[in-house]
Amino acid sequence: PQPTHPEAAAEATDAPAEVATGNPANPVAAAASALKEAAASQDVAALSEALAVAEAAGVEQQEVAAARRALFQLQKQKREQVKREKQRKEALDAVTEAMAGSRAKTLDEAITAAEAAGVSVIDLEAALDRLQELQDAERIERVRLALQDVEYAIGQENVEAATLALDDALAEGSPDNEEEIRSAETAIADLRMRLDPEGEARRRRLEARKAKDTTRKWNYAGKSDNKLINDRFREHEAELEKRRMLAYRGRGRFKDEAEEGDEGQEKNIRRERAELAKERGHVQLPQPQDVGFHFGRPPKELTEAHRRLTLRSGAEAGAGIDLHAGWWGMVVDGIDAEPGQPGLRLRDVIRDINGTPLRNLDPQDCEQRFADLFGDGAAVVVEPHVQFPAMLCSRSPVDLAVLNSDLEAFSRDWEVGLQVQAGNSPCDVRVVLEGPQSAVVDAKGELEHLMKHYAEA
């Protein structure tokens, strides 16, 4: 029903005109609408400008946070795209330079790098043709040199050297030199016949016998066409193996896993080794005094104070830093020249942004929180990357496979890196603990407790 009051009719008439003009009387709604349109357009510059207007107009924080996340992802994608295009251009330039040269290996490496940079096969078609030409030319040249070696060896009456050179020529398999290769084979055969007629005749008879098509072969496998005989042989071998195992157990030198398990078997092996060493008169060397697990001199990064920095952010490339999220914060993987981040170093960890911690979060939640608070002038707290070397001195040889397995599980639990290197003796192992400063400090004690078992084993 239509309104009958004059004022109500006027309000009903004005409402559509207000919506049609974009609601100029409500700047918050207009800024929010512009923000949504900019986010949908995937335009970094437009979204950055609309985000600044929305913040100034007082748009709801939830919509602003969603726009910040979208802007962070768009800037990240654009920065990665710029890097890929740069790598692609550099790879194509390297391919062009290698095509002008005469080395097939250099061109092959340039093509491999270009393929890794995302260059299509169509763009590399000319380079692949050039590579084939260079490879064919180098193959022909190698065959020519090998045939020259064959000719020289025949002139010196050196059959062995001539045969080896001919094998090199045959390995290249160039069809352009087939006639020369056959001539070289004939010349070597004539040289053998002249130097050792009986040996050459014997060699020719053996080659003719091998080339002869026959189905009769010597039976070296010990099997026959009679299935019953073969089964009897297998039963006999199984019985002998069973008796050997029983005799081995009877001497007490073998224990089933069901009886004592792996630990019992290791114990028996150590006891047998000690008895054998005693019989041979082996004198055990004195144990070193520093048996255990000891960290070296603490690096300066371990006690370095946290740095407070202010991030720069551009409209197009954002902060110009490559990051990945971890348990201890956002780890810096790369820093671009523009806009530049003074005071920030590679492998640093951003642990706080605008007073909000980024630690103890799943990677997805950490990255989302960083994107929500990120912007030009954002205040961050950064801690350094630490490498802390240590030495394990055990009483007995260390099983590196088992140690690596335990340390891999430790690394996953504590989000740290562990490098293992064999020492000068089987009992010594060098270990490097690395990661964010907080991670190294927290994991240091637990690692000492774990390595104590290996030192006392």
C-alpha cells in the first residue's frame, strides 16, 4: 500500500535517490563499498588507496582486517611474480649468450636453468636445436680424435691401446664415421694376425661360436627340467640352513627377538666382542676425561638484545620481504632493495608486531595475524638467528643412523635445526643447534638431556 501522509510520501520518494547516488550522506558506507570493489578488482594500488580511505572513515575493523589480509596476499603474489619474471629474463639472456658460444655443456646448463625458471619449451626451441648441433659436432670431434689414437697405436704396434681407442670411438656411436670405424677394426685385426696369428685365430673362433644361434647352454644354475629334483635341492638347502641356525643358538651366540629383543641381542654382541678382544690380548684404551655432551663458546647472537624496528611498506610491493610462518614467529627469507628494511637481517624472526605476539601459533594463524596488523610504519620486535655448536664424546661408537633419527624428531618438536657431522673418531660427533634465539635457548637444556644418553651408552 502507498503511504497517504505527505511527509511519508516524501521520504519514500527520496530513499531510492539516496541509494542511487551512492549514499553521499553516509561516508562510512561509501568507503566500505569502495573497499569491497577494490578488493574484488585485485588491484594492489586501488586496494591500498581504498584501505587508507576506509580507515580514515571509520569502517568496521573486521572489514578493514579482511582488506589488509587481501592486500598482504596481493603484494606477496606481485612480489613473487616480479622475481619470477626477473629470473626468467636472466635465464633467457644466459641461454642467448650460450647459443653464441661453442660449448654444448654450457648451453645445456643454461637451458636447464631456464626450464627451472619457467621458460616454455617453445621459447627454447631454437636453443634446443643449437644444443643438438653442438652435441653432434662434439661427438664427431671425439670420434675423429679416437680414430687418430687408433691410427697412432697401430703405427706403434700397440694392440691394447688401439683397441681401447676403438672402444671409445664405438661408444660415441656417430653414424658419420661408420666407414672409418670399420677400417680401423680391420686394421687392428690385421695387426693382431701379424703379431699373434694363433691368438687372433682363437679369438675369431670364439667370436664365431658366440655369434652362433643355439639353444644349448651350460647349466651353471644347478637346475634341471625335472621339477621333483629341483624341489629336493631346495628342501636339502632349507634343512642345512635350519641345522646351522640350531647349532648357532646352541653355542649361545644368537637369541631370538621374541626372547630378549634388540637390546638383548646388542648386549650379547658386546659381550662376545669383549671376550674376543680379551683372547687376542687387546688392551682397552683409557677413556677420555671429557666424555659427555658439551656446547662450545656461546655465539654473540645468543645474548643479543631484541631489536625494535619500523617496517616500510610500498603500495605495490608491500614491505619487500619474503617471509614464512613458524612456531616462533615470521622468519625472514629474503629482503628486496625496495623499499628496504634497515636493521632487518636474513633469517631474523619477527616475534611481535604492533605489540601483538606472533609466537606459539599455527603457521596459518601466525601469517593471518601478521597480515591483519601489517602496514607502513608497523612496529615489530625482531630476534636473531643463532647457530650454537656442540660436541658429543661417547664411551662407545655412536650409531649415526639412530642419532639422526632421534634428532629429526627433536627438530620437529622444537622447530629448530640440527646438523650432525662425524668427528675424528667413531665416538665423537659434532652437532650444531640452530634456529631463532628463543628456540635455541628453550631447546638447549632438552638437547643436553637427550645427548646424555648417547654419551653414557
